[in-house]
Amino acid sequence: MNVIKKSFDLGDGRTIEIETGKLAKQADGSVVVRMGDTMLLATVVSTVGAKAGVDFLPLSVDYQEKYAAAGRIPGGFLRREARLSDYEVLISRLVDRALRPMFPEDYHSDTQVMISLISSDKNIMPDCLAGLAASAAIAVSDIPFNGPISEVRVAKIDGQLVINPYVSDLERATMEFLVAGTERDIVMVEGECDEISEAEMVEAIEFAHKAIVIQVQAQKELAELVGKTVKREYSHEDSNLELRAQVFAATYDKVYAVAKSNTSKGERGDAFATILKDFVATLGEDIDDVTNFLAKKYFHDVQYDAIRNLVLDEGIRLDGRDVRTVRPIWSEVGYLPAAHGSAVFTRGETQSLTTVTLGSKDDEQMIDGAFINGYNKFLLHYNFPGFSTGEVRPNRGAGRREIGHGNLAMRSLKKVLPGLEENPYTIRIVSDILESNGSSSMATVCAGTLALMDAGIKIKAPVSGIAMGLITDEKTGKYAILSDILGDEDHLGDMDFKVTGTEKGIVACQMDLKINGLKWEVLTNALNQAKEARLHILNEMKKTISTPREDYKDHAPRIVSLTIDKEFIGAVIGPGGKIIQEMQRETGASISIEEVGNKGIVEIFADNKAAIDAAVTRINAIAAKPEIGATYSGKVKSIMPFGAFVEIMPGKDGLLHISEIDWTRLETMDGVFKEGDKVEVKLLDVDKQGKMKLSRKALLPRPPKAEAAPAENKPA
């Protein structure tokens, strides 16, 4: 074996080591990245040559956590690692988004990157090392790549910016971003924060980039040690410069005119298709497949240049807007009468129908991952059916894109949810995209905010989101920042930058760049322009609903949360769950109980007040502690010569001594009470053994001594 290692310091004494030459040597490139006890194995394989007719990079990135890495056995029937979890998909997407722009545009070989968590340190997050591992594997291969890149987590903890902080410190973070970049530029940002300013965000990204530069340099040095600085030769694209000139000459002006015509997405698409069809017809009926393929490719280049030039030269966009204008907005809440909360949010040709459903603790999502496991009380699901873009597409469940878009909206809304005391519900938000022409994830954020307020959830502040775009010309240095981008502007532009926030500041963001050389000045301007658009959208939303409803919908379930002493948890549950099951059956409420510290947290869930009240009464009766000096309506359980035992709470009896029954002296208990009699008593004392001393006469007026009646055997 020829094992080669390279390590570097994070600047605070913690080190990261990259090793190659020991594992997975038949892959084109493989490395093991280690920080503490966390180890990632990353491999890359890319075919020699490309499939015919492919004009894109068929790249797949898969991140998977091995349960053995954390000393755990997978759950489920099969007891083995199965399909990727949402968490693993999200990390795969983060790495994919950072790597994809770095491959040459004309490289079309099938390429697969696999990253496996093979050892886990509970205090070190593996996701911030995945991008480094993937890039390092490519760096030690002969695969053409314009990297390396690296990826770090930057967080603000106790007012200080930290790179790749420990899990235990992240609990105190007010900002947390994953940032990827080359030694020159930032290519990807994603994360969440506590209503920070635009300047704070730029500062954090700049801080992260300094760490990225060090990690990129380490990969370059590793590649030199391995001897993989010269990459493989390839030829994946046919070319016909004469045909390209012909396409531009025949179609550019027509495409420019359509782009400037301010038509709808459908009309514009039809017009572009007609221009292409008419041009191809001029080439004759018997053109070969290569010529047909190249004509379409060059026509796409025409669209790319014409649409971008229209913006840069005239400041006009495809739908006639200028660069700062947000499309018309309309929204409605309570659209679905049977839902616990609902909203329709429409911005231009993008529309989301969003619902909020309130559930109990039993509805929490169980997370069973190798690194992260536990329960989740807030779920957001994003659906993107084919009809939203006028396409026929089979419905095979949520894809990676849907998981990623839903996660960004979830990050945004999670930041403004009330605490557990104010909101005991498990909340599920579902956004169904009914129309899409740009930034449906941001429509989800806006519709989600409206639906939460419609449901009566006391969010801290409304959240809106905006997608920003960028078009640049490296030759002239001109650039245009676009607010509220269309789908075509996303596809043909240089940046997709989504920002969400409240009136006070930013709560989440996601940025992908397709160009080199983004200046910090441009990023700052984009953030400031995004703030202007966010506040405009918030004002439009407030015209529909500005604050959460005072109460939940009449048909929404109710949850009451009670706190009882730990010692009563067993009494509420009963042997084998007998008591709690009986209460649920008789009251119709759903009851859950959880031990937290030295207390028991009881949640009572029902769709009507009577059921909740009945369950609360039963639980209070079991778990309440008798208070000295309090009055109770008791029931005589047994009679003794010296008094009676009275049950003042379920399972709690006290002695009502014969001398405490009446102010008059009783000689015997004969005829005074019978078992089952109701009697009002006062709790006088509880001794060290827990025995209670009761009094009835303490509740009766004391007669004057001179008029004291003779002794009788019955109380007055």
C-alpha cells in the first residue's frame, strides 16, 4: 500500500486528516476524512466516454450513514440500511450542489460520488465534512474537475463565529450556515438564523470562506503527492461552427423579440418552439440525428444570450418587469373549511395551496438515523405534481428536489413557532404546488405563514421569502440582480438565492452560484434588494391576515398539558396501563405521559371540551396532593368505634376522629354515618407517615358555651 495523508488545523487546535491509498483502491478516487472519531469514506467513479445524445453531466451523489458507525443496529423488519433518509438526501443535495458547477460544461460521463459515514463521534457533525471528502476523492483521481471545493459549517455561538462547532455548542447558536466554495469563490450557502441582518450574514460567509481556502490548498497538496495533477482527456461533444453561426443568424432577433414581448410562460414557450421548428425545417427533411441535436443545442445558446442581453442592455425581463419589481400577489386564508388551517398564496404564475394539521404527541415523527435519532414535532411536506408546470409526470412520491425545497421552508417557519408551553401540538404543514413559474419554495414559506395564522398558532412573527437571481457579463463587468425570478431566469441565470425572514431580519437562506468571481459587493447588494422584496411581500400578506387568530378553529382538536409530580406517573398509568386506558375509553380523549426531570408531563388531546374536562378532572384527582387547610367533599369509606375514614381523593383516605365530627360530644359512632355518605371535611394536618387528620366541626359555626346543647349521638 502507498498510503498518503494530509492534515490541517481548523485554527483552534482541532485537526482534520485526509488519507488516500488504503481503502477502495479500484475506484477512480477514494479518501477517508477524519475529524476526532468521525470518519467519512468518499469514492468517485466516472465512465470513460459519454452516452450518445447526452448534453449534460449525469452526476449522482449519495451520502449514507452506516449504523455500525454509531454502534447501533437499524430498526425495522429487515434490520439493515435501507433507502436514504430525508436527512441523508439533504446532505447528498448539499454536496451535489457544490460539486456540479465545478465540472467542465462539456464533460458528460456518468459520474457517481458515494460518501459513507463509517465512524461517528457524537459531538462532531459529519455533514460539514462530506463536501470536503467528495472533492478530495475527485482531486486524487484523473477526472476533469475545476475544483477543488470544500464545505464548512459556520455558526455564531456566544457572539463569536466558529467553524465546524461541536454538537453540544450548536444548541447555543444564533446562526448556522453550511458554506461551500473554491479558493476564489462561494458556490453554495444554506442555513438558518435568528433574524439577523444582511451585514451579519455577509460577515459569516466571508469568515467561512477563509477556512475553505485552507481546506482547498490541503487537497491540492494531496493531489500533488498522489501524482494526479494531470486529468484524463475526453471528447464528449460534437460541434459544427458553421451550423452554430447559421442558428444565431436565423433565430437570434426572433428570440429577442419574443423575450421582449411580455407574454405568459406558455405563450412564450410555444413561440420559442415555433422558431426552432421553422429553423430545423430549413435544414431539409433528411437531416441526421447529430445535426438535429446540435441545432437544438445551439438554439438553447441563442435563448441564453438573447434573454440575458435583454436584461443587461435594456433592463427588461421576460414578463416585462424591471429588475426590482415583484409579480402581483393575491392570497386567501380559510379556503379549506375542514382543515385546521389553510391558505392559498399566488405570486405571478406560482401558486401554493397549503394546509396545517394539528396533532397530539402520538403524531410525532420518530427519527431513527445512525447519527440523529429522536422525535420531531414539526413537519413540513412539499409536493410538486407534474400538472403544476403543464407536464405529464408519474407520481412516485417525494423526490430529492421536493425534500430539499420542503426543508428550506421548514427551516424558515420553525424559527417563528411558539415554544412548547404555548404550543403543545404536533404540527404538519403540507404545501401542494398547483402552478409553478419560479420559486415555489418561497411561495410555500408565505402560504405556510398564512396557514399557521389561520390555524390560530401564535407564531412570533410572519415570515416571507423571495428568490433572487443574477445575470452577469464577465467581458463588460455589467450585472443585474433580479427580484422574484421566473423559472427561465433561474435556468438561464448565474445565481439562485433564496432568502426568508421577518420584518426584523433573515431566518433562512439557500444560495447556488453558477459562475466564478462573485464579488462581496454584489452579494451585499443582492441581500439588500432581497430585503426590499421580502418586506413588500409581507405587506401584501398582511392585507389577508396580519396576526394569528385568537383561537383555534371550532373543529380543531384541543390539547391541555398538565404537570404532575413524578411519584404520580405510575398511578396515572396504572398496572399494565389499566388506569390510563380506562380514562381514554371512558372520556374519549387521547392521553400521553412523559417523564421530564422530576416531573410528569401529561398531554390530553380531544376534539371536544367535554372530553378534555373529564380527563383533566380524573388526572387531577389522581395526581393532586392534599393541601392542609383545604376543604374537600369526601366519601365515608369505613366506620370505626373512634371515627370514620373518609376518602377525600381517589385512593387518599383520612381519619375523621369522633371528636372532630361535631362541636357536641359524641359517645359512639352508632347512627352517625353509613358507608358511602358524602361529607364536607377540612384537612387539618398530615403527619410524617402521610396520615391525614380531618375535621368536620371546623367547618361548622361554633356555638356559644352557655348555650351548648347536651350530647347526642347524631351531628347537627
